Amino acid sequence: MKSPSFRIKNSKGYELNAYLELPANQKPNYYAIFAHCFTCNSNLTAVKNVSRSLTNHGFGVVRFDFTGLGQSEGAFTESSFSANIEDLMVVNNYMTRHYQAPSMLIGHSLGGTAVLVAASRLDNIKAVATIGAPASVMHAKNLFSHQLEEIQDKGQAEVNIGGRPFKIDQDFIKGFDGMDLPAVIKSLRRPLLIMHAPFDKVVGVANAEEIYMSAMHPKSFVSLDGADHLLTDKRDSEYAGNVIGCWVQRYFDVHQNSMLDRNGEQLVAHLNLKEDNFTTNMQTRTHAFLADEPKSVGGDDFGPAPYDFLSAALASCTAMTLKLYAERKKWDLQEVFVYITYAKKHSEDLMIKGDRSGRMDHLSKKIKLIGNLDETQKARLKEISSKCPVHKTLLNDIVIETDMV
């Protein structure tokens, strides 16, 4: 999956590092911005998983590094809460100018608190989702409250946050003050999804309750049962992204998939040479998918190559045929793995003699069967694997008629 990267200059002149996650067809219906957690960055696995899950729901998602974090310029001392909000505003304006105005903000931990404030200042934001967000900016300030006196005396101090050292100063502290978050949330009046793990040890679930009680409807709460604060389990972050994608459809206009005219045939493939390079859209009556070439030959690798689809047809047909045969025989076949490799090989290497000489198309098929099967049953299933319709089609003489329409 391609994630175009770009740089966005913020109000202080620093360049923020950003990535744009796009749907498989590279044509999002909506755009969203993801704000990462305090002291984290946009390459956190959870950030990428949530963002990429949302692309399956038609979203283009910008994930970026706040000032002084990740690959963005600046120092961490300039990455206070107020600075985070300013960065969000800058990214929003950049997307509005160069792509399309974002419709949703998503924030993780303190990033969730930041998107609540940013959304209240942006008319184009139609929905907000938070993950493990604190109900107060003071939650982040409490991480270094025991060193406030040292900062006041010396002007700055090195603090340990999440096991990493950071230098902060008085200006950094001031950036967390003067924010009446409950009032901001109450005035938001946008669809709000609050997601929180019930046993979050970093930001207690009571924070989710406070945010929920402050917000006006429409508002929703989803428990991330069993997850930790950073969503380190891939299943938790992917679940969060999919839930957000489903939830927000209730508040956005539904975009129906524009189907290509198959002209009465079973399948149509369409390539726009000016826009899509090699990326080819294909559609059957009920399904859409992409084909492309790998980057090594000038493609964008947005989908399988044509010969990958040939191999896929053989592999899937083989697996389905073995399933049907084993079920009819009432054999204990539980899983089937079919491995296919396509290559051009010389007839001599294949030990083929006679009229067929020179380089030939070669498909290697390897099968792994899981289940309580004896050797006789496995041998019979190997024979049956060669009788699947696609296998037989590939071995037959094929006639392809081509007409211009």
C-alpha cells in the first residue's frame, strides 16, 4: 500500500513530516487527519493500523508528526498542547488547499484531546473520534508536575516521559494552561465517537466518562475491551479503525461505488492512461478489484500483476475443488494451502521432447492439506487437484476472439 509522504510548513516555519494513506483505488471519498499521542509519532504501529483500516471505508488519512517529534522539525519544548492544536490547523489548511477539506479528525491519547479543540475551530470537520483521550489537558502536565519547581528555578529541566528523556521549559508548561476543555466539548455539537480501554493504566476510563458527559448528542462510546493504552495488539488498532469507519457512515453522505458498464460481458477492465499509469480497474457484476505492475517495471504496485491473477485463479479453484470433493467423501479436510509460482522455463529443463521446444509457460503448484487424512486420501486429493476447472482450462487449447467495440 502506497503512503505518499510530504512536508507541511507550520506557523513557526518548521516542516512537519506527513504521510497520506489512500484507499486501494487511490480515490478517497473523504479525508481525515490522525493526531498521535503525546511524545509519540505518526509511525507508531497503532497509528498506521487505524489509518489503513479507515482506507477500507473510503477515507484518505493524513498521519503526521507534531513539532519536535518523529521526523518533523523543531524541538520537543515547542510541542506543547497549544502547539499541537496549531499544527492540526496547519495540516487541515494544507489538505484543504492541495486535496480536499478534511471531514473528520481522529486523535489518540492527548492527540484525542487536541482534535476536540481543533474541531471546535474548523467548520469543515463533520465528525470527531477519540481513542484513550484524557478529559483534561492537566493529565499530560501531571507527567512532569514533580519537576515544576526545578523548571521555575532553572528555566528548564530534563523530564522522563514514557521512558524517554525530554527537555522542557516554562513556555512548554504555559502551553498546557488556560484550556476549559469541558466547555469546548459541550460547544462542539459534532458527532463524537469516544473509544477507550476499560483497564487503560495510562489514561483511566473515567476520562471517557467525563468527555461523554460534557458532550452533546450525537455521541457514542465504544469499549476497547482488553486493549492497552497504545493499542499494541494489531487486532485492537485495526478494530478501532474499522469501528470508526462504520460509525461515521451514519453521519456522512453515502457514496455508491460507480460501476463500470460491462457491456453485457462477465468482466470489464478499464485503464485511464493519463491518470493511472498501469493501474487497471476491473469489475464483475458485483465485485471490483485492481491490477497493476510492480515498481520494478514502472508500475505503482497498487494491485496484483496480471500473472498474479492467473496464479490466483488456479490456486483458488484448486482449493475450492478439494473442499467440495472432501466434503462429498466426508473426509476430515480442515484447511487447504495452495502455493503457485509462474515462470518461463525452457522445454529442455522441463524434459519435454517433440514439437514443443523453446521457452514455455510453467506453473508450479504445491498443496498443503490440514486435517486427519491418511496417505491414500492425500494421494487422491492430489489427483483431484488437477481436475479443477481452471487447471483443465489452462491445459486445453484456448480460443480467444478479439473484437473492437
